Amino acid sequence: MKKFFALLIYFLPVFLFAQFNYPATKKVDTVTDYHGTMVTDPYRWLEDDRSEETKQWVTEENKVTFGFLDKIPYRAQWLKRLEEINDYPKYSSPSRKNEYFYFSKNDGLQNQSVLYRQKGLDGLPELVLDPNKFSADGTAGLGAFSLSKDGKYAVIGKTAGGSDWRTFFVMDMTTLKYLPDSLAWVKVSGASWKGDGFFYSRYPTPEKGKELSTKNENHKVYYHKVGTSQEQDILVYEDAANPQRFHGVFTSEDERFVFLNISDRGKGKDGNALWYFDSKDNDKTFKPIIKEVGEFNYNFIDEVNGRFLIGTNDGALNRRIVSVDPKNPDPANWKTVIAEKPENLSSATSSGGKLFVTYLKDVTSRVYVYDLNGNLEREVKFPALGSAGGFGGNHDDKFVFYTFTSITFPPTIYRYDIASGKSTVFRKPEVKFNPEEYVTEQVFYPSKDGTKVPMFIVYKKGTQKNGKNPTILYGYGGFNISSTPSFSPTRIAWLEQGGVFCIANLRGGSEYGEKWHEAGMRLKKQNVFDDFISAGEFLISEKYTSKDYLALQGGSNGGLLVGTVINQRPDLCKVAIPQVGVMDMLRFHKFTIGWNWIAEYGSSDNASDFKNLYAYSPIHNIKAGLNYPATLVTTADHDDRVVPAHSFKYAATLQEKYKGSNPAMIRIDVNSGHGASNLRKGLETTADIYSFIFYNMKLTPKFEGVKFQEAKKPF
């Protein structure tokens, strides 16, 4: 009898009727045959995010969600504190073009950073562009800025509402006035100058009304001459036989060499082909360095005495740098300039006649300086363990800039003197917090199969390991992307309230090179979920927190992670925050550039891949009878990378099947995209997430001068 009552108490929340009046979401009898398995898809109509019916559903869902959030007594205080901690000047590293240094600056709470330039490092800053004036609501931004070799012109790429689409314009840098040039439907493209024009890539004009969901195919490269219309642009390259490839053309610093990069992640593991031509030759047709797209990646770094320095994982899973004779590019003739190391080579740049090579050692940066022949000269020393980026520049530079950051070390810009190897602080941010008040740990915990996985844990000094600390566990785990330690002022607001913040470096990333990536992709994707679950179990066993005070958070591929884990282990946490997640693993490749993720996930068009995807796809594994954690799904109407239909269908399914007392809500932002389209929207989203977590953990934050009635239950 005792066992019966124990089970009744455990499952009671599942049988209680939900306290929330969610919209009645229509179901349609849609069934698809996947290799003999019939799969229902009753909410497929929500994929049409521009239909009036879907818009009405969004309106009704937001009414429920914001009605709930509005009743949280300290929601406004969270936002106020986030504004306070973010209100300080933020700069980018300067970059030099002839006599000018260009940099961006945000005064503190500007929605968009403003672009400036100055003559020399001691010159008076001059306003170049203020993206805050691009739109009335501050949701349009600067997505590209590329100066011509002589600095006379610049390509200005504007974004709208967080969409990945860009519209390119040309600015006269003498007058700072726009020219008539306007180039539409640019995506996955920079602007590479050659003479009085530039190369760029675009897609065909999408069907009206489906600009944010249509499958993007037939990526073409064009050359645009300044002062002409887009209709006059010259088609440089297309491949109709392979419509799902990315094509881009870029030039060397002196514009002598023109390169064509072709990638196809749908068929390879992030491999690419690389072609080129020499402007000094009479023959201007592209010639192969790497002829075919395969499983390996090749990145041009610089040209040295007629040979190309290329970074590659060909023959080196942790990457190496090789010297290639473009007239005799067979791999048998390559010369290794910098050999593979046990650590992953994450980036390499050439500036001032030196190579700056960055490695990851246990997820923190190590940067070494080499001469162009690959001889090691020195290591760049940093003030702590963290992440460094930058070191870009020109051949004739005497110094370069880099930014160093860590979880409690705000991004600080350093000037590095190439001759002496000395680093000096160039700009240090004035954040109103004391890093000495916080502790950052790096632990290595065992995953399900015994693999040691690193994790960063940060909290305020004096925090007791009593199992009662509100804790956010963040993860990504995919696409060969490392979750390196970096500073976020919004995170400080969480830590001030006694919160613990954790970053788990899951398999699927590049923390330990390609082997680490391969161990978390395609048929091995379950390893990523196991790593995340084990991270949560470690935090609980070591009493940093407990299941009643643990929140799981992740975005995009990390949203998939959170959605999958709460299906597999709904008892692990109290709150789940899946953001802009890939939630329908059977149809992700049907929208925008989703086909580009097939190399990472596999495809439901393949029978063995389908079986694997169907086994963990968040939407398809929501089960009635499970007591799901309080869940806040976040997405936005202009997300054309992971289309909001993923989150729409996921929320509708969760609300249909889960009948417990925890909220299962979706927060749908407007005029925003895969990331927040401006600072204000980002802060509002974070304030709502923190409020949602605290409220559902029955916690009350402490803000100076404000008292709240003690929260007794989360509704």
C-alpha cells in the first residue's frame, strides 16, 4: 500500500488537469509513409507561417504565454537589472584600411552597434553608419561591411527583422553617401572586391509570401560593377546539377588571385572544393586546387612566393597547414608547414608577415606565432584561461588586435606588437561588476559510456553546495562548433541572484577536433544527449543543485538537445528552455537551408537515417503520461534558418499530450530571427527566461530596494 501511495504522489501531477487554457489547435489527418512506417503529422498546417490561420494561432499562444509572464511579480525587475548591467560602452577591435581604422561601438543600450572610423589610432572618431536609423523599431541591422582595396567604396549589407537575407548597397567612402546600387536576395555571402566591383552570391527571387520558408537552392555567384544595376551583374558561377551547394568567390589581399569555394554539407562532412585563377594570366578560367567536394575541408590562408598556405583536415583530423603549388596541386606535392598537434587547430590568420595559429586545449585558447615557413617564434600569453580571437590584418601591419574573454573576464581588446611580441591593453570595458566575487571551475565528468566530458561551472563566491542553487545547464553539441568560455553581462545578473551557470562541452563540437565531432553526429547523436544528461546528473550528485532547481537551456541545435533530453529524462530538471530548436527531424531539410544539415543529422529520405532520427526527434517522441518540466519554447517570426514551424509544431504537440500542472508555453517574438534582431529584444527574452525559471522553481530574487510577496506556487 505504501508503494501504491508513493507512485500515486509521483504521478499525480500527470493526472491533474493543466492549469492553463491553451488555444485549441486544429489537427489535420496528415500521414507520411517513411520506408514502411506511417507517421502522422497533424500540425503540418502550422508550417505555413504566413497563413492567416497560423497568425491567429500565434496570437492566441502569445496571449497565454505573456499573460502568464505578466503575472510574475519580479519580471520587470529582471529586465531593469539586465539593462543596468548591459549599460556600458562596447567596442569591436579596430581594423585598418589604408590610413583609417574602422570599429563599431555601442554606447550601452543602443539596439545596434554604430560604425566609426578615424585616421590613425589617435584620430577623432567619425560616424560612418548608424544602423539604429535603418528602421523605426531598431530591428534592421548591419550584416556586412566590406571595403574596396583602395578604401574608396564599401559594400553595406542590411538585414531586416533578424532574417538571414541581406540587401547589399554601395557607399562612397569619401562622401559617406549611398550610390544607386541595390542588390537583393543575398544570403550566405560576403562581398569580395576586385577592381571597381565585387563578387557576391545570391539565390533566385523566392515566391512572394514564402520568403522566409522556401527551400534555398541554386546559389549563384555574380560580379557587380559599381554604378550599375543588379540586372547587369555578370554571372560568374552556377551549378544547376547540384542545386544544394554553396558557392562563393573571394580574392587575395592584393586581388591578384581569385578563388572559388564550393561546399556541399549535404553530401560530405563539411568538405569543400577550391578553385582559382591568377589575374596576371591571360586565362581567367578557374583551375582546380581541390577539384571535387569530398569529406575534407580546405581554407586559404595566404599566398607566399607563388604558393598557397592552406589549412586542412586532410590527413590530419586536428588540422594542419600545408603549402600548395597551385600549378601542381596534387597532394603528393604538398609541403607541411605546420604539422598536426594533439590539440585542435581552430583558426589561422596571416598578418604582418607572420602566422597566428590558435589551438584549443581543454576548450581554452592557445595562440602561437610562426614565420611564414612554419618556424615557431613565440606563444601569445593571456591573463587567464579563456578564449581569444582576432589577429587579422594586412601584410604590412606592424601590430594587430585581438580580444580576450572568459566567463567572468569581459572582452578586452589588446594591441599586439609583432616585432616584440608584447601585448598591451587597448580597450578595457567598464562593466559594473567585480570578477573577484565569482568562481569559475572546469570539471571533467563521465558520460554514460565513460567518456570524460569537460564542463565549465561558474557561481558567486560563498555559494553552498547544498542542492538548492538555481542552476542553468547550457549545451549545444553539434556542427563542429565549440562552446568556448566567454563573457555575457546578462549572465552576471543570473549569478548575482545565487544562480549557477554551466556550459557542458558535449560531443559533436570541435573541442577536441574531428574525432570529438564525429562522436556526436548522425548515428552517434545519442552520445550528445547522454553527455548532457550525465552533466545534469553530475551537478545533482555533487550538490551544486538538484532536480527541483535545475534548468536545461539550448538554442538551435541546442534546442533540439533540450527537446530530446526532456523526452528521455523528464525527471532530470524542473525547467526546460528549448530555443529556436530543430524539433522535427523528419522534415528539417524541407525548409530554407535545412538540407545543409543532412551531413550532421542524416536524412529521413534514407531508411537507416530515418530509423535513427525517428527514435529521438523531439516532436515524435513526446509521450502522454510523462511529467514534463515547466517548458518555455522560444522562437521568432523572422527565423529563416530554423523556421518557427519547428517550435510551433513542437509546442502544439506538447500542449496536446502533456496534461500535468507545469506550464508548456511558447514565446513567439516579432520582427526577430534566429537570434534577437536588436539588443532590447534580447534583453526582454532573457528577462522572461530568468523570470520563468525562478517562478517555476518557487524562488524569489532579491533586487535592491524592492520586496516581493513570497512565491508559493507557480500559477
